[in-house]
Amino acid sequence: MIDLNHLDDLARRLSDMVPPGLRQSREELQATFKSALQAGLGKLDLVTREEFDVQRAVLLKTREKLEALEKTVAELEARGNDTPAG
């Protein structure tokens, strides 16, 4: 899920950018920004860093297996080409 501390920080930064005359309702704006950010990010198809790292590890392992299989197939094909046709 999305780190709420990052959303709080972003909402705070957005509310800090509001002109001084409008800062009376700064807390309200900050809450509105945070809510809008959560809603917008919630609609995106995002994964956590942990999920990404797990999938990356799976992909690397799969790539290693594929390379080993390709090497084995190449060796078997080479052996097959070396035997006389009978």
C-alpha cells in the first residue's frame, strides 16, 4: 500500500504553496489535498517496493534457468550433429 507519511508530506508541501491570504484554512486544505492524493493514487495499479523486489528476484531466477536450458539445448544439438547419420 502507499506510505501515508509520504502523502502527509506531499499534502503539507502543497498547502505551504497556498498564498498567505488563504492559509487560514491551511489544515483543511492539507486534509483535502491528502484525501485527493489518496483517491488518485488508489486508482492506479501500483505495487509496493517489496512486491516489486520479489518479482524482480523471480524474474532473475527465471532468466538464469532459461540461460542454463538454452546452453543445455545447444550442447545436445551439437552432440546430435556430431553423430553420423545412420
